[in-house]
Amino acid sequence: MDGCEGSVGGIRVERDVLNELRLDQVAGRRTCSFRPSLKERLSNSVRCSVPQLKRWLLTWVPVLSWLPRYSIREDGLGDLIAGISVGIMHLPQGMAYALLASVPPVYGLYTSFYPVLIYFIFGTSRHVSIGTFAVISMMIGSVTERLAPDAHFLVNGTNSSSGFYINEAARDTYRVQVATASTLLTGAFQVVLGMMRFGFVGTYLSEPLVRGYTTGAAAHVVISQLKYLFGVSPQRHNGPLELIYTLVDVCALLPQTSVPTLVISVVSLAVLILVKEINSIYSRKLPLPIPIELLVIIAATLTSYYIHLGDIHQVQVVGEIPSGLLPPAMPDRGLFSSLVGDAFAVAVVSYAISISLGKTFALKYGYKVDNNQELVALGLSNTVGGFFHCYSVTSSMSRSLVQESTGGKTQMAGAISAVIVLITVLKLGALFEELPKAVLSTIVFVNLKGMFKQCADLPLLWKTNRVDLLVWVVTFACTLLLNLDVGLAVSVTFSLLTVILRTQRPKYYVLGWLPGTELYVDAQTYAEAKEILGITIFRCSSFLYHANAELYRQALEEKVPCNAMVVIPTNQPAFSVNKETEFARQCGSDPCTDSASVGQSECVANGNVNWGFQDEEDTCATSTRIHMSSQSSTHSVILDLSTVGFVDTVTLKMLKNVREQSATALINSYTHKFE
């Protein structure tokens, strides 16, 4: 042991002074890697055995792990009630959100059936409800209306004042092809990314970005549904500012509002809002939420049927709903090239929404959600759904909360909800043919309440993190002013740019010693911290790489007031601050009061110098004394790299240049890694 002793708070610390080479010897650093080679890993992955096959099946098909242990006594009743409740919600939401996707309402029911069954088999979350969702439906609708606009389906007609009318049957058929092709491509992206273990891709969409994006998308949803609420037909716009143009057109057409449609919309909105507030206020007293959406649909359908709203008053109704399930069909592969960008955007957004909701419930109930398996499960739901005339799905917050609050404990509730939808499609679908579309639009409106509540994030973000606030606002503005896919791309780019800028402008500190302790803290922040005269401890709070290397150098030159120094960069302890100060005290000087005496001390000799991260020829140990220049008050500089996660070659070259350019006098310099 060295001859120096340190005592703080009654504790005496004695240890050897180790450089990096000596540390490797003492600690027994391993020189070989214990990670299997690539050949061994590939061999193990393709090797088949019964235990390995079982593990593989349980990993990729989670239903095999929990279904055999399913307890009907403990979970059956709760799942049954939750499944019926969610199934009842699927019916109105499926038909309503189909309007957002610009496809006939029955396809919303298909989307509420097939993907739910697939997720039941492959999903790992116990509480999320997979199916239609407003934002994803809107993203699909923007694609279908762009590739299949009304103008492409105009035909000559004698009954129209303009001489043309829209062939709605042909238009809807083609839009379904676009939606299913996009869904298949979305699912393929998700499955491939999941199997390649890219489940972390959702982390690139920060929570402020997702919430700002979904709020902006909700505004698009509101504007797109105004035509059904007022019974008008505005011109379809695409590209930047489409939201503004559509709103202007709707306002211009207000004198042509269909009064019966407006009355239906106002009454439906009033009833839905009132009863949903009752559900919220008396949620603890009500055994089940009042299924007001379904009740409004039934009442509106009966009213429309008996007073002939569609025939006499020209109110837009749902129209023909075929009974039974359609046979599977291959989506039009010729559309894939036009849908790649849109499909990838939907894949990322739908996964980000689903995994964030799934993790929320998993954290609350203490189970694990597998990121990669969730990506695969969602991808398979979309892939299979694409063959069965479905459009893209994700988790719904409103249905998931109902599934959880009504006692759902497993995905068995999802399977039961799918059975409710199946019964409706097979036997009850035709009963909703007279349902006014305005009622479905009001259901969409009311269910967007939670989306717009996200605006309450702004005051909190202002107080906590204004960079996140900026991301939220920019994302919201880009989504409003641009279309959904371009807005998402710009928002993600901006979010990543803020990360780069924050690493480019880290905080730099000169550390000072806190008397009576062995702690070293920011000398500017803590008034009691005292800088050790003759020694400057410089800390960076971020990574060091090519984007901020030169800025680090500039900050070092600004904060280190010396004219002659040698800077030795490393993140391994070559000499401790306590050792330096103790040596100074043994020589009869106080390092905090007399820098000159420390500079000329004979006590620091044979110091080991580690040039860190350099070639062998650059690594040396010097035997020298500290010779202090009369013009300089700093004889030693310590670079504290304990908070630096990584450095690159550009940083290493910069540090080497700083050392060489600053070496107007050879002094004993070292670094310290605080532990």
C-alpha cells in the first residue's frame, strides 16, 4: 500500500494507485470473448430438438402457454362480461370507423372479427382490445381517397343536374382493394421487423410525439366527418393544407345543409355525450357501462326505417350490408408499389399505439409484454386480415379500458367479443341497412374526447421539459398542416434532431471539492464547493463524438484558465484527487491555498501517466516533477469522463491535439474516474 492515508467522516481509505495496465493485471482482465461465434449461434438456431421446439412454440404462439392453465372459475365470469361489453362496442365503432377508412361499414365489422382472433393466438397483452381505431382508420382513409377519388368514378347520368354521377359500387370496390393491399403490406412490414427483433423501433416515437400526432390526426378525423353531420358533399383535397381547404369548403356549403341530417346529428350527439358523462360519473356504482352507442344505433335505425329518412328526406344511410362472411381473396399486388410509404407509416404508428397501451396494463397488473412478439402478433393480424377484406388495426384505448374495468383478465375476452361480432355479421347485419351515416359520425366525434384531452399535456410539459413541449407542438402543427404520412415523417425527423442538438450542446462543469467529504460537485452550482488551486477537474455530461468534439474543446479552453498544460484523456483512474491533495499536505502545503508551493513540490514523482485510447507507442510512463509556470495558476487538468457513455475516433484525435497543442510545458497530468 502507498504511504498516504485519507480520513473523512472517521473512515480511513488506503489503496494502491493503479494505472490501466496495472488494473488489468490486478483485476485479471479476460483477453478472450465468451460469446459464441456466429457459426455456433447459427448452428444452435437451426438445431431441432423436442425441448427447443417446445420453447419455440411457446414463444411464438403464446396462447399455448396460458390457455392450458386457464381457470374458468377464477377468470371465466370476468372474461365473459368483458367480452360481451367489448363486443357490443365493436359493432358501432367498427361501422363508424369504416367511414373514416372510406370503405363500406360492413368492412369495419370484418375488421373487428378476424384480427381479434389472430391476436388471441399470438398476442402477449391480456387487456388490450385489437380492432378498428380512429387514427389508423383515418390514415387508411387518406390512402384510399388519394388512390380512388370520386373523380375517377364519374359516369354519365340523366338524373343528375350536372350530367354525371358517381358510380359508388365501383368506387367502393376499388377502395376496398386499396385498403386490403395496404393492410397486407403493413402486416408484412410488422412481421418481418418482429422476427428480426426490431421491436425497439417503437421507441423512436417518443410519447410527446405520439400524443401530438394522434391529437393532430383526431382533428383530421373531426373535419372529415363534418360532411356527414351536415349532409353536404365538399370537394376532396389532398396534400399540404388539405385540412384547411376541406374546412373552408364545408363552411361554404353550410347554406346547403340537410336539416333532417343536422337534427339527427344534434340529437345523437346530445344523447351520447350525456350518457357517457353518466357512465363516467357513476362508473363505480354501475355494474356495466350503459351501451349507449348500440342503443343510439338501434333507435336511429328504427326511426329511419319507419319514417323513410333515406328515401323521402335524402338522408345518407349505410345501405346494403351483405349477410355472411366473404371468401378470402388476394389483394391487388399491382398496388403495392404505390403503398410502400403509407404502409410503413401505418405499421410504425399502429405498433407504437398498441405497445404503449399494452405496457401500461402490463405495468399495472405485473406481467410482461414482449415487444417483438407484439409486433409479430399485430403483423399477423394485419396480414391475415388483408386476405379477409379487413383494413389495418391496432389497440383501442376506449375498448381496452372497458375490457379491463368490466373484469377482463385474459384475451379470452377478446375471443368472446369476436363471437358477438360474428353473430351480428351472420344474422343481424341486414338490420342496420337503414342506419343514418350521421349517427356513425357522431359516435366517432364522441370517442375522440380522449384524444383532445391530450392537449392538457402542454402545461405539464411547459413546467417539466420544454424540448418535449416543442416536439409535441411541432408534431401537432405538422400533422394539421401536412397530410398524415408527411406530417409523421417531418415529426420523427424533428424529434431525432432535438436529440442530436441536445447531445451537441451538453453541460460542462468545473468540479470543486466539498469540504469534509470526498465529493466533487459543480463549483458554480454549489457555493460551498472549493476548487483545488492548481488542479482543474473538467466534466462533460454527455457523449463525446464527432458532432460535439470541437464544442468540447472550446468549452475546455474557456473553463480551464491556464496557459500551459498537458491534458491526458482517459476514463480509467491513474491518480486520485485525494492522493494529490494528501501529497501536497505531507509536503507542508495546502492545495486549496497555495498553488505555487504545490507546483514546486518534490513529493509528486514517478507518477504513472496513461495516454488512454492511444496506440502502444503513445502509452508511456514519465518520471517528472511538476514545474509551475509563473504565469499559470493551473498545473494539472483532470478530465472526468465518468458520465461519458462513449467516444469515437474523432474525439480521440481532438483530445490528442489538445494535449499536443497545450504542451508548452511538461507537467504531471492525469485523469480521475469518479465512482
